[in-house]
Amino acid sequence: MQRINREYFRQNVYFLALLALAILLRFLPLGQYQFSHDELSALSRTVYATLGETLELGVRYRDTHPFLIQVCIYYWIKVFGSSEIALKLPFLVCGLVVVMVGYRFSKKWFGINAAILVTVFFSCSFIFCVYSSYARMYIPGVLFSILTLHYLYAILYSETVKWSHFLGFGIFCLLCGFNNHLNALFAFTCALSGLFLISKKNIKPYLLTLVITIVCYLPHLPITLTQLQMGGLGASDGGWLPPPKRRAILEFIVVLMGSGFAGIVNMLVLAGIALFSFSGKTKVRSKQWLLLALFICNYGIIYFYSVYKSPILQFSVLLFAGVCLLFFATSFAEALSKKITYSICSLCLCALLAQIAMNKAWTGNFHKHVFDQMTTESYQNIEKYGQNDVSSLYFCENYFVVHYLLKKNKPINYVLGTDTVLSSTRNFRTWLSQLKTNHLVIGNSYPMTIEIAKEYFPYIEQQSESFFYNVVTLSKLKPAKKNKENYINYTD
């Protein structure tokens, strides 16, 4: 056993080092994680007494996603509570499992060089780190996509195909469908591609697998049909998401490779590897083309639906098929020597870590969200000026505020952006003119709202911004002296 352990460590030392780095990046900010809008929204749908009510009222009519993650959260918090750490922990672990299964898939089908290179990105690319810390369907969807690919490739390219391969493929296609509608799209395109590529001797068990998977999905179909009839995220449906620009695919590739300067460097490096491979007359194989075809097909459907029907294109949902592009781009490392491969891995890794350390404030204010921050600033002002001299205006759902009021167990005088005082500019000005307090905390508002409020509270006492929030404290009283530190911008 000791010899086996030493041999495994020797053969996988680079992968284990990257896995350790992935653990560090995900768990180092553990105490600083805060809930995002979507996470608090999911928590607000766990208030129902029974699972049936959760499915009907919390998922079918109040959500736009399938039931899987909502039901998991429903039961998880009953056992472990609803703190940030408790809720995010399984998703952080899921992000580590993604690193492991991604390495295993790439090593099996494209060799150790490609496996180490792709693990660099799964471990340290900013987008994978971020979504590993979100208690939403994105990082589980990445995991389900990789495992769907794993079993599809086992069925298409293994010398010996087992029943466990068909079973695994059906299970993870089903999990994709229960996780996210665009994750379901990815599973559908995988299943469809298998019909064209599978050998004749395996066609019958493959068709049987697809039929059983569809039958198992049918009970969820009423939820899916109801959600598809709801308004989308686009401005024409009352949402916030604009139609994608033509360069969206290039922007996504840069983010997938690390975002910012690191993403550009790594994209050029991987393109250079592919060109070197082509110059050496290395033939692109069927299992590589399949990866590229799956990504293009999924991206094309999402892009054109977003342009001509309703915007749904977000980088988070592109990750489901984006893993195919990542596997494809790194697969060409198979043609390189081991020494060159590890040099390239070191270059990509340094670029990723520099991007996280210097530009993303990974252990600082990147993880702060507006809902915690705005209540915190209200409490700070109440301690300074008193309960009766501070008013607060929050642009969010009431549950989001109540969550932090219960957590901190202190009262705040607040109104919401959805209240009648904001129903018109006239009502807003009337409400402002009647306030008896000298200080007003505004969280997550539009710039115009702040400008109107400054007519009655002309002095900016404190203002802070980050990737996920903007909070400003206005005052009727002129400060004794101007303090440049009152404005804090965490996005630089």
C-alpha cells in the first residue's frame, strides 16, 4: 500500500499541487463570503412547509430554473442552517470535484500533458473560482456536463462498452435537465451527437437509455413548460439583460481563460499550441472535433435565441458547454514534450494568479455583496448618530433585508425601492421632504435616485462601490472637513 501511494503521488504530483492550490483559492476567503441576490432569492423560496409546496409555489411559479438545486437547498438548511459558510460549503466542494473529474477526463482521452494544462484552468481560472463559491446551479452544472461527456466518450470511443456507461450517461443527462434549462440543452446536444457517432452494435442500448431518460424527465415537464411561459431576462420582458454583442464569444473565451490580461495571454498561448500542432501535421481527431462542435452548437443556439427571441446569454450558463472548448483547446498539448508543457502550464498559472491577486481583490472586497454592506453601513451610522437620525432606502426584496436584520438582531428605519414612495418622482420627493432624519443611507440604487435625494440631503458623507454593490450615505449637515477617504472604490 505504501509503495502504491508513493507511486500514485509521483505520477500525479503536478495535479495534486494544482488541487491544493484550488483548495486554497476556494477556502481562503471562506469567512468573507456573502450571499448574492440569487442565493438570497433561493433562500426566500425555502419558507414553504412541505416539499410539494416548494415545488409548486417556490419552483414552478417563483423561479425560472428546474427543481434540483432548490430542493437540495431546502433540505440542506434544515440540517446545517442557512449561514453563508453552511450553504456554500457543498458548492465549494463541488468546485474541487470539477478539478478532479476534469483532470481524469482529459488524461484518459488526450493524455497527461492536456490533463495538467486543463487542470490549471479548472483550478485557478477566475470564473471557476467565483462560481464554486455560489450556492447556485452553475458549478454543479459544470460537473454534470463533464460527467455527461465522460460517459458519452466511454460509449463512443471505448474498446469495451459497459452497461454502466449507458447508466451513467442517462443519469447525468437527467441531472443536467433537472439542474438548469441550458444545462439540459447541453445534455440534449450530447445525446443527439451520439446518435450520429455511435456504432451499430451499441445503438439499441443507447436508444433505450435515451427513452428511459426522457421518461424520467417527464414528471418535471409541467414545471418546465410553466417557466418557459414566464417573461425572460431581457429589457422587452421587463428584465435587465441586454441582447449579446457580436464579440460576446471572444469576451467569453477571454473570461474562460482567466479574464482580463490573463485571459488574453492564455488565449494566445493555447492558440499558439494549436498552431504548433497543426504545423507538425498532427491530425485533429474525431473526439476533438466533437468537443468543438458541441460548444459551437450550444453557443449558436443560445446566441441566436438571445438576439431574435429573448436575451439569455450569460457567461455563467455558457460554462456548461464552455468546458468542451476548454478541453478542445488544451487537447493539443498532447503533441508537446513534457518539459515544454510544464513551462506553458507555469506561464498560464502565473498569469491566472497575478490576475486574481492584483485585479480581483480575491481575499478582499470582491466577495462583498450589497445586501450585507448596506445594512452594515446603516448600523454604523446609527451607532454614530442614533436610531432616530438615520433613514435607509434599499433597492432589493424585503426578504433580503430581513435576513440581515434577523442575523444582526437590530432594528433599522428603512423603505424599499418597490414601496409606494418610489412609485413616482413626485412621491419620492414628497417622502424625502418629510424625513426628519439628517442622514440617509441608499443601497443598490440608480444614479438618478441619488441625484434626486441630494436635493434634500446635499452632502455625501460616505460612498463605497465594489463589483456587486454601491452604497452612499447622504447628509443634510455639511461635514466639518472634506475627507477623501469617504469615497472608496473597490473595483480598481
